[in-house]
Amino acid sequence: MKRLFYFLMLLMVFTACHTTEENFKASYDMAKERTRENQGGAFYDKAQADRMRPTEIINGDSVRLIRSYFNVVDDKYEDTKKFGVVVAEFDQVINARSYRDRLKKNEGFESYIVYTNKEKKYCVIAQAYDNKGAAAVFIRNIGQYMKMKVLVPRPYILQRL
């Protein structure tokens, strides 16, 4: 009787929690439902346009300016300046560190990484300034200052709150 009980318990353990192809396909189909078409194309397009719209005119240029609290990764908060030019956003910190290190080595920038509480992303700041006018000039002439590829659709200024 004891052997039968152990055998049944063992059988339940080995058959209960396996990922099957059906389970994987069901979760994949649920994820696909959250695409642009199923959210409503108009809503998705409006959200993307709001995210990318210029928010402020600085020195005659339309510049996206996001005001947010953030945490500095690998550096001191006191070493950051009020306005930083974001050139890349990542979900994982290791990718942000790699890009930041290449910016420092190849371009000579004093770049650093911040984790924004609003966007929930690791943002790589290429250059930081004490006033937003200088940051806007950097964005306007980013092709002259930076040879590496900018990994956001449109660089923007992150203002420290």
C-alpha cells in the first residue's frame, strides 16, 4: 500500500507541471491579441503620437521634454545635471551599460544611465546640461556630435525633478 501511494505521488509530480505545446500556443495567442489591431488602431496611433509629440519650443525648435523622477544606475545622483539628452532606452540594464560604455569609449561623452519611474525604462543619457537650451542645441546637431546610432526614434530631453 505504501509503495502504491509513493508511486502515485511520483506520477503526479512528473506529469502535473510540464509546459506543453498547447499551453505555449495558448499564451502566444493571448500575447498576439494585445497587438495594434486588437487594441484599436486609432487608440494605438494616438498613444504613439502623444508619446512622440514635441512638448516644448526651445530656441525655436520643437523638442520633446519629459519631466520625471529617476534613479541613477552605477553613478551618484549628485553628479547628474538637470537636463539630460536621452539617446537610447532599454528594458534591461546590461544592454544600457553596454551602450553607455561604447558612448564613453567611442564618443568621449560623460554618459550615464538612469531608470525612469515614469517610463519604467533604463535610459542612456549621452550628455547632460544645466540648462535646456544647451541640450536642445545638442539634439539639433546630434549628427555632428555623435557618430553612433541613436536608438530612440527621436532623442529627447529628460528633466530631473
